[in-house]
Amino acid sequence: MSDPAADRARYDRATAHLDAPVAIVDLEAFDANAADLTRRAGGKPIRVASKSVRCRALLERVLARDGFAGIMSFTLDESLWLARAGFEDVLLAYPSADRDGYAELAGDPKLAAAVTVMVDDPAQLDLIDAARRGGSERIRVCLELDTSLRMLGGRVRIGALRSPLREPAQLAELARAVARRPGFRLVGIMAYEGHVAGVGDSLAGRPLRSRVIRLMQSAARKELAARRAEVVRAVRAVAPELEFVNGGGTGSVQHTAAEDAVTEIAAGSGLFVPRLFDNYTSFRGRPAALFAQPVVRRPGVGIVTVLGGGYPASGAAGADRLPVPYLPQGLRYDPQEGPGEVQTPLIGSPADDLLIGDKVWFRHAKAGELCERFAELRLVEGDRVTATVPTYRGEGKTFL
């Protein structure tokens, strides 16, 4: 692990000519995180979750590495944009109701060959057909498996409310519906175990809860591995030429990769390592994506105020969705104010060493959502900014 004080000095030197707010990606940390993901994947290819990156230049960088193949996108509009830009394997991770997008997909052979859409209901196939507007290209389809852990006869559910498809027979039935329907081709299965991959199991100061989470995740991995294998067998009986079975997420890469039924792993947050990924026993990454806010006030001893910084992440509202002051270490929010839309007071002894105009470095709670706030990322190597690249926002793309 790197030394935070040394990192702060590097970042301050690298961006001394830049006014804050500014967002950076430390390429040494980014590449080290990518190498760790491939190590944990044990030879299975990693499909990069674009929502966790939201920057074409960095998607291209990681896909140029051995061990990475394909993109997992988050909207159909984004999928088509990436395919038009030359990305040849784009899996849309969520169902869409974008009729214009489906019409474009069905009418363009290049796009239809590059993009795979997600379905978990025959009604979604109906919507796609109704949107074709004469387009006759075969649409590549992936089925999503519900991964949630059900206990006490189904009365307790742990995991996200996603697909209604849970049992092998349900997926096989939809697979048959796709196979019978002209204009579609079933190519994959996806199963995202967010309650394992996206939930930390080592919470600071909460040993009992951490133990409960580890027990839950162990049970969830065992149950899902058996059910996923059954699902794959059932679907392959209908579609023997199935191209891929996708699973995982940053927090569960090595566990999911160990399943014979899984052919590829999805991951993206592990490249930036936002603060939500600090609480895992299974891996340790390096914070690679940071943003800086300038000190604009010194209200008193042990207090500074920075401009803006109130960038909450999506999900159930709570303190864990807030960015955290990272460098210099030892700063914290005023509990009566927290991070603000226009200004953010920070308290702690390091405040007394900060001057007007100095930068305070923050880490966002979730990975790619940082890029919704910044049009550019400054790429840092050593103590220099070596490139400036646009985020999705910087290219005029706000897909959600």
C-alpha cells in the first residue's frame, strides 16, 4: 500500500497549476487494481462495468490489458454509443424501454452484432418487436437470474430486487420463448450477486455485524453456486450454443470465478476503489479516483471550509453514501452540516495547516458516479498530470 502523506504531496504537485475543484485518476493505482482483479479472476475474462468508470479513455486502457474482455453497460443509449465508437462486445446489464434505441439496434448489422440486451420477461421481447420499425436484424439476448438468498420459506430475502427469474425451469421456459421467436438469439446468462459482491464484510467498529455478514455471504455463495449450475444446465439444454455465463462483481471476483458454470466475471468498481470498498476481508485495493475541493474559508481554530463537495452516491440514504475527506488525513465533517451543495466545513487539527486555496482531497462513496460531477479526469503518473480525458459528462453524455 502507498503512503497517504506521500500521495497527497504527489497529487498537490501534479495539480499545482490547476484550480480546484478537480478530479484525478492515479494511473499507477488504477493499473495495480486492474492487475489484482485479473489475479483474483484466475484466468477467467473480466467484463468491465462501464457505470463504474464512465470514461471512454479509461475503458480503452483497461480493455487493452490481458484478462479483460467486453463491456457491461447500463443503458441502451450508452450501449449503442459505445458500439458506434468501436467497442465490439457490449452487454446491457439492465432491461430497457428505449424504443428509439431498439429501432436503431434492429436496423444496423454492426450494432446488432456488438450489443446484447437483457431480458427477464416475455413482455420485454414484445416491446422490442413493437419498436423495430422494419428493422430485421437478430437481437442478441441475455437472461438475468435472480441471485437473492431466500430463507425461512421465502419470507426473508437478502439481495436486490432484480429479475423475477429464479428457478432453472423459469429460465428454461423463457429460453424456449426466445428460441421460438424470430428475430432473437439467446447468447448469455447474467447473475449479479450484489449482496456478496457489493457489501463489505469488515465494518470498522462493528465486529458482530461483520460476522453476521460473513456468515450470510458464505451461505449465499453456496446456495447460488448450486442453483446457478442447475440454471446453466437447464438453459444449455435449450440453447447449447450459449456464449457466456456472467457473474460476480468486485467484491466476489475470486469466489465467482471458482464456479465451473461461470465463464466470465463482471467488475468495475475495483479499478477506482471508492470508499464503499474499504470494508472487505477478501481484497485490498488502492484508491485511484479522487477529487479535490479548494479551501475558501478559515472560520476558526481547527476548522476550514471548502467549496462544494456535497456529492452523495445512489442507494439507500445514509452516511456511507457520502464522500469522505481523505487527504490530509484527520479531517471530518461538522455533524450539524455534513458535505454541502455549495460549501463544506471540515474540522480537525490538520485544518490549522491549510491555507486559503489549498486542496483537500476526497474519495467518492461509489465509483463511476464521481464522473457525473466532472467533465474531465486528470490522469496522474508520479507527480505529473500526463493527460486530460473527458468523462461521459465531458462528452455531453448523461445517460441517466
